[in-house]
Amino acid sequence: MFLTRLLSSVVLVIIALVTLLQGSYLLAAVLLFISLTAYSELSKACKIHTGEKRINALETIGAIGIWFYYGIMVFTSSQAAQMLAVLFVMIAFMFVYVFTFPKYQASQVMSAFFSFVYAPVMFSYVYQTRELEHGIYLVWMIFISSWVCDSCAYLTGILIGKHKMTPKLSPKKSIEGAIGGVIGSALAGGLYGYFIVESVVPEQKITWVFAVIGAVGAMISQIGDLAASAIKRNHNIKDYGHLIPGHGGIMDRFDSVIFTAPMIYGLALLLIK
């Protein structure tokens, strides 16, 4: 199991290196695939997909909406157009709801729209961060702040963890571990900024900015991790899927990245000149 998980992690790192360095259409295509898969996983978890062989209109609208949203994002680069795309998808869900009534419950429609925003829209900020000025450096903070936090929180929790953070939801996570994750991510971000990015952005002291981004991203990533776990607990499932050997589904492996991506994007716009 450990070897399988390790090999999967190596493959994921290689894919991340290639796609993030290349950016542009390759990154958008990979994120589109990830988003479609994550939406499918959430659809099953939230009972939007009921297992019936006939076409599920909500799932179909969601899938078309993801293609539409990503097309708008890649070919227009307009925030206003992206917002309109999200609104159009919501209206499309409501159209299906009212004109097929009472086939779908309100809870299914709300879950479908939530799943569309929760995974595909928030994932899209990986691409949008990469497209920013200095984005080739900034985009790595999405993964540094989430994955470094995860590792540091785990190690700190093992060493000194005593106080449970969410005993009912995730009994193994501790407050000490959470703090260790934030500190570790801040240090990693600061070191990355100092040694890699500082010379690229000479007009601004980047080290402290990246340390702040790492710390805030780490806090948000832990919420993302716990939120995905809470959804699984509510629906009595162990994993969202089986796409990634040793890890589960897309939602299992990228639960923290989903939350971190839009936060890093926003912080980059606010803090970097």
C-alpha cells in the first residue's frame, strides 16, 4: 500500500511539473479533466447521480457547464465573462428543476450547483494563478502551502499533538499539528521566495510576502481537507473514487488544493505589485 501510494505521488509530481511549467492549453486541458472527474465524484457522493442508466439531466448540465466555463476562462481571460458563465450554469440547473418538476429534489439541484462551484470553478484558479505576471513562480505556492502543510501537520501531530482539533470529524488531527502545518508552510514559502523568486521580482521584498501567502494558504488548506472529509462522513463513503492508486479519487488527493488555489490567486493580486 505504501509503495503504491509513493509511486502514485511520484507520477502526480511529474505531471504537475510538466503541466505547470508548460501552462497555457496543456494546463487548462489537465484541469478540465480533473474538474470533470471531481464533479462526477461529488455527484455520486451527494446523490445527484442515483445509479440509473438513463441520462441524468443535472449531471449533464454540470458537465456541459464545466466545458463552457473553462472555454470562457481560457479564450476570454475576462472575470466578468466567467461570472456570467457561472450564473448561466445556475440558471440552466434551475431550468431543468422547474421544467422537469418533480423529478429532481431541491437538495439535488443545490448539490449539483455546489459541486460545480466547489471543484471545477475553484480548481480553475490554478490556471488563473499561472496566467498572472510571475505566475510560473506563484502557482507553486498553491501546492507548497497545501502539501507542505499536510506533511508538517502530520509530523508535528505525531511528535507533540495532544489537543484534538475536530474530535468527531477527524480524531487524529490536533491543534498542535495544525499550527505546525501553518508554520512549516510559512517557512517553506519564505525560503522559496528568498532563494527562487526574490531575484525575479527585484522591485519588491518577496520573502515575507511568500511567507504570508504560505501561512494563509496552509490555514485554508486545512479547512478544505476537513470539508471534504465532512462530506464523506455525511454520505458514509470512504473514498470519493479510485482513479489514483493508494490515494482514492481526485477529491481525496486534491481536497486542500481546491480551497488553496483561489486564496493564493487573491493574495497574489493583493500583495504582489
